[in-house]
Amino acid sequence: MTSPEINRDLTELSIQLNSVINNDNSVKGPTLKRNIFRLLELATKGYDLSSLLKDIIMVAAKCEWVDRKLIYYILSLQATSNPEIFLLLINSLRKDCTHTIGTIRAQSLKILCTFPSTLDPDSYKSYLTDALKTALADSNPYVRKTAVTLLQTIRRKYSISLVEFNPILGKLVADPNQEVSAGAVALLCGVVGIDSSLSSRDFFKLLKKIEHIDSWNRCQYLRLMNNFSISTENEFLKIMTRLEHNLHHSHQGVVFGTMEFLINQAKRFPSILPDTLNVLKKPLLNALALGDQELMFLSLTHLRAIVTAYPTLAYTLRYRDFYCRDQDSSFLKQEKINMLADIVAEESALEILEELYLYAVNASTTVAHSSILAISQISVKIPKMSTLCLRKIHEICTLRKELIPFIFTVISICLGNVPSKNGSSILTQFFIFLNDIADSNEAVISFLRILGKYAAHISEVPYILEEFIRVTQPTTATDVYIELLHSTLAAFFQKPSECRDLLGFLMKRGSEPDVPQPVLERTQILYLLLKLDRPLVQRLIEDYYDIHFTSESLINIPKRNVQDFNSLKIILPSWVEKMPTEPSTSHPLDKGKSVLIDLTNNDTTLIEPHPDDSVH
């Protein structure tokens, strides 16, 4: 739009606005609305209306409130670049805040608090606080409710401290209008901190009034009541009796708000806390039966927290209430499965195990993982079920191949309570699935850890380790190689003659120049310890695998005396220099060219294996 056109529009608008100003009566009609919309169009496009601003402000005083709000918005767009106009606008709004009509007072206050201010925040705060204090004491409940809402809105925007409003808000807690009362309570919840407390007088006022207000306001009251500290057990029991009807309320926000209050108060009285939690068990189970997925999840979370704090309460729950349904969401099924693992007992273990087995076989991968973990937890809580749990897990492996890598990471939990000989016999049944874990380093590491622990009872250990050594390169699978080194060392202490060559080859390969630094360092440390303090290595391996080497498998070598650390530095280079190059044969464990450590006599020197030595 060209300048002549703008000037013509502004001239026409000025004539129209002056006609409104000269009219003694309030004005309305289509002509005024067209002028206002034209002004709004020009203001939103960024045109300068400074020549009309004073006329616009004077017209606003004579318009109906609907038109006045539009004019105030037009002025706010212009006032951002003109502080003088902003002051005129503020004065007009403050005048409207004292209007005889309550709706206009409320709307003026809302505009005053939401306009982008061009003044200094500290000076502008004084306008807001004065207007808000007047509005909070207004006779019109709509104005009071608007003031309470705006106070929460501008509190952070202008860093207004609510401390000076506390006396007014304290009175509004008893306001006959429920929304005003709840809003005041919500503000006080933000003011009353953890270190502060609600007075006994105010608390019992809220307690008396809470029975006669709606659900939303009850939730607000309960938040504020959490800041009160009950002093005696008898007082707590009386208050719990008065609030007990809230535990059966149709609004779940009221139910959970009441439970939060009772739990927070009962924590001060350990002797009655179990009884309190037992009372809360019923509404949680009721919420679990309502069918709302999020509410059921919340109920299960609370029940698990209660059972964790007081395990004896688990025996009062019916485990069938936590069986999964087809319509349950994945996150809800997982929480139910965790709950079943928490409350399992000897008499229910077999049935729960069968139920978890069905979930693992038929449910999604995520739910199946939770089921397998729950099965392993049953074996921990009820050790005599460990063998049966392992057999169920083995069946799951045969039915769902995609779960095998995850299963290999958890079977060690079940093996923890199985005697070594029984555990080794069950573990051998899992060997047929080794090809399925080749792509999972985590599963391979877990299996090697198990293998090192049960090496004394499994005759196939040297052959399995040899196969892993064939396919594991330190440059591509550092973590696996280090665990393979540990597992082979543990197997060596349990089967020294069968695993000696394997350990020697691993240490030779782990000392080559191109291996990753973690592999080289671990190999050097273990080699030096084996030469200088073999009993220490045995103890470390025993602690690592939670085993105890028998006297038949232990190789007791006297500890070598080392004068200083410098003597350690000169041992490894001589060993490395003696090592021959990598054998050219296709077999990676060439018996005639690997350097081995002789751990079968008191001399810890390095030897070359005899040509007749055999490697398993």
C-alpha cells in the first residue's frame, strides 16, 4: 500500500473516531466495528498509527467491552515501540479495573497482566501488585478467581514474591466460591515449602471443608494438607477415619491424593505404618480392576512400593489378580509380571512359573524378556525351584530362537542356587544353542563367565573354549577376548593339563603389538601375577566367579619374592622376545609353536611344549 493511500485511510479513520468522541452516549454499530477492524489490520501489518493513538484511547472509554478489548489489543501493538502510549494504556486499564461491572474489572486485570511490558520490570510490578491485591479482595467471585489465576501466571514472569499475598490467600482458602478457594490453596502449595508447615488451625479448617467440595478442589486441598505434621498416633488414626471415605471416592485423583497424604503422615509412626498400608491395599486393588491402563499401572506401582517396603504384606495379596490379560498394554503386562515375581511364594511358585512360561512363549519380545527375568527371580527367592526354572528356560529356547541371546545373559541367575554338579549337567543342555549367540557379545560374555565357573564339572569345556578361541580376535571383540582370557584361566586352575595350551596361546596372542591396549594390559598383568604370585591369581579368580577351587585342582606354588617393581618390568620383554611368530598353518592352536607357561612345578620359567603334547 502506497503512502498516499495510507494517509487517506488515516484521515478517514480520524474523522470517524472524532465523531465517536463527540458523541455523548456510548457508541456501537457496524461503522465502528469496520473502523476497529481497519485499525487492527493496519496495526498487525506494522503501520505507524501514532497520529491516532490518543483518539483511539478516548474512543475505548465509550465503547462496549467487546470492542474495547480489540482496541486495547491495537494499542498494545503500537505501545511496544512507544512507552508514552504504554503509560496511557496502563492508566486506562487501571481505571477499568475499578469499573462498576465485575466482568470489565476482571477482563481489564487480565489484559494488564498479559500485555508485553515496555517498562522497567521493577516499576511495572508495582502496577500489577496493587491491581491484584485489590482484585483478590473484590466482592465479585469471578474477579477473585481471575486474580488468583493471574497471580500464578505472573509470579515467575515478573519474579513477584507471593509472601506479601499470603494473608490474603489464607483468607481466600475459606472463600465460599470453590474455584477461588482451590486456586488459593494451589498458590499456597507453591509458597509453603518442605521446611514450613501448615498450622493446626488451618489444617482442621481444610479437613472440615474437604467433605463438602468437589473432586478437583479436594485434590488441591490434599496437596496443601501434606504440609501439616500430625503429632500423635491417636490423632493420625482419627484423621485417617475422617478421610477414609475419600479412599472409596469415584474420582481416582482424590483416592490417590488421600493415599499420598496418609503414607506421608504414617511414615512418622513406624508402628502403625504396616496397618496403614494394609488399609490402602484395597483401594489400589479396586483401581486395578477398573480397566483404565494408566490407572492400573499407577496402582501396580504403588502396590510394588508397598510390598517392597513390607514384604509380609505380599502374602495377603491374591496372585491371580495380577495375571495378564490380552487387552493389557505392554507396559502394564511388564508391571504385572514384576508384581508376580515380588509376591511369589512356595505354594504359588509352580502355578506362577507356568503362567510366566506362557507369557515368554506367546507374548511380545519385551514382555517375554520380563517373563524370563521373573522366572530367574523365582529361582532366587525359592532355591528349590531353580532346576525347574532352568528347564522351563531351556524349553523357551527351543520355541523362540530370537530370545536365546537374552536368555544366555540371565541363566547364571538361576544357576546360582543349583549345586555345581547339577548345574553343570543342566548347562550342557544349552550347548546346542551356542551358534545362536554368536552375534551377541553380551550373551557370549555371560556364557564364558558361566563356563569358567563350572569348568571342573563339564568335560567339554576345553573343546568349547578352543572353538571360541578360533573365532575370537582381540582386535574385533575386545570385551569378549578379555572374558575368554578370564574363563580360560579359571578353567586352567580346574583342569590344568587340559587347558594349559589354550591359556598359553591366548596370552601369546594377547601380547602381540597390534592388539588393543585393554587386551595387552590385561594379558601382561595376568602373566606377571602368574609368575610372581599365583595364589593371589587363584583368589582373584575365585572371587570373580564366586567359586572355590578344590585341593585337587589347586596348584600351589610358593610366592616369588620381588625386591622392587623394576624387576617386573624386565620379565615381560624377555618373554615376548622368545615368542615365535604366528604359525602359518590354518589351525590357530598349533601345538608345536605356541609358547606356554609351565604351572605344574615350582619353576615358573617359560617352556616350549613337547611335540607330543596334545591340545584339547
